[in-house]
Amino acid sequence: MPVSIKNKESIEKMRVACKLAAEVLEFISPSVVSGVTTEELDQLCHEYIVSKQQAIPAPLNYRGFPKSICTSLNHVVCHGIPSNTELKTGDILNIDITVIKDGFHGDTSKMFCIGEVTQKAKNLVQTAYECLQEGIEMVEPGQRLGTIGSRIQEIAESKRYSVVREYCGHGIGEIFHEEPQVLHYGIPNTGLALVPGMTFTIEPMVNMGKRHVRLLSDHWTVITKDRSLSAQWEHTILVTDNGHEVLTMRSDETF
Ligand code: MF3
Ligand code: CO
Ligand code: CO
């Protein structure tokens, strides 16, 4: 399948779905505190998406995923399954929300620091956010994906962190994961050139230690092989005629 270019109507639907996904993160933020379980966070988000937003939590039953959100704690890189694990001070947590509204997907994630977190962990979280921000700022017609990936890699590796290679950003629309693959590493002036109407995610996973990952026997949870901390942030972005629009932007952000 070639990369899909969204028309006006599809773009409007993407705006709506993405705004809802961003609002779930805003809704859940006050509940992300020491003592809460990730299963409780899942239940709260599920209820909000289904009842308040009248939308569909895309992860639920997606290729057999058992919950409505992903919660990736500390050395979990991505696709963590909400469980009865209680958050505790010092934890770093990624919450990844994808909703479907009117047939279109909005996908976004952010990091939460629970209570007192070490400066080392905060720096990792901050750098992963910088990787996302810098990547987003480069999005414009004619820009090539290899150039963006290479810049993200450069930022992470300049701080002696590593970038996960096995998972990447993706085209998104009526299909959750569609072309193109958006790698968070690469070679400048290579890869797909962006065109207005493309919608895709950027979602760099940055590890404190080595880049290698391991899949747990639940077939979903991805952890760092060396058990080092990992951080990830994600936005869904539209390529516009003269730049980009961050479709999942929250009120606490500026781009
Ligand atoms: N939201 C994830 C992404 O950013 C995908 C989660 S798939 C699931 O692409 F099944 F684990 F939910
Ligand atoms: Co995604
Ligand atoms: Co996501």
C-alpha cells in the first residue's frame, strides 16, 4: 500500500480524533500518582473514552492486546500492559493513548514522573521530549524521513543515550499503523519525501543504556535488554502546505 494522502474531510476527522486522544492524557494526568495501579488508570481512561468521548480505545483487542491503553513503566520501552502494579515515588511512566472517532485514529503518549524522581531519570525524560520536538519542527513538504530520523538519533546519542530500532513511528488514519515507517534513526537526505496531507506519528524511544530490547512472554511488553530506563513521547502530525500541524497537542505544550 502506498502512503495515503488525506483529503480535507479526512484531515478534519483526524483533527477530531487526535484532539480526543490528547484530552485523554489531560484527563488522566491528575490520577497518575503514587499508589495508583496502572489497571486503575486503564479503567479510568476506558470509561472516559467510551462514555464521555463516545469513541473507541484502539488498543483494546488490537491484535489481541488486552487493555485500552499502554502503560510502560521504567525499563519497559513500549506496549506495557496495565496491571495491578502500584506506581511508587521515583517511577517514570509512559501512557500511550489511541482513540478511534468516526473511523479515524489519534495516537499520542507522554511521560509522567511519579513523586521524587532522580535527576538522571528526569534528564532522560527531557531528552526524549527534545527528540520528539526537534523531529516535529523539521516536518514540512519535501523534508525526508531519513533526515528527521538522523537528527533524533543525533540528539539522543550526543547525550550518550541510545535509540530503539525495532519500533518506530507510523502513518495513521483510518488504519492504526499504516505506511510510512518513521524510524528514529537514519541517514540525512534519504527516505521518503513528505507531501502535504500525510499524517504520521513520531514516537522516539530513548534508552539510558544500550538500544537492545527484549519481548516478554506476554508477547506485548517490550523491555530494555540491560534493564536500563527508557522514555518515549508521541504525537500525531499532519504535513501542511507550508509546514506541519501537531494534531495531538495538549494545553501544557507549545510548538
Ligand atoms: N499506541 C502504540 C503506538 O504508538 C501502539 C500500541 S499497540 C497496542 O503505535 F496494541 F499495544 F496497543
Ligand atoms: Co503510534
Ligand atoms: Co501510541
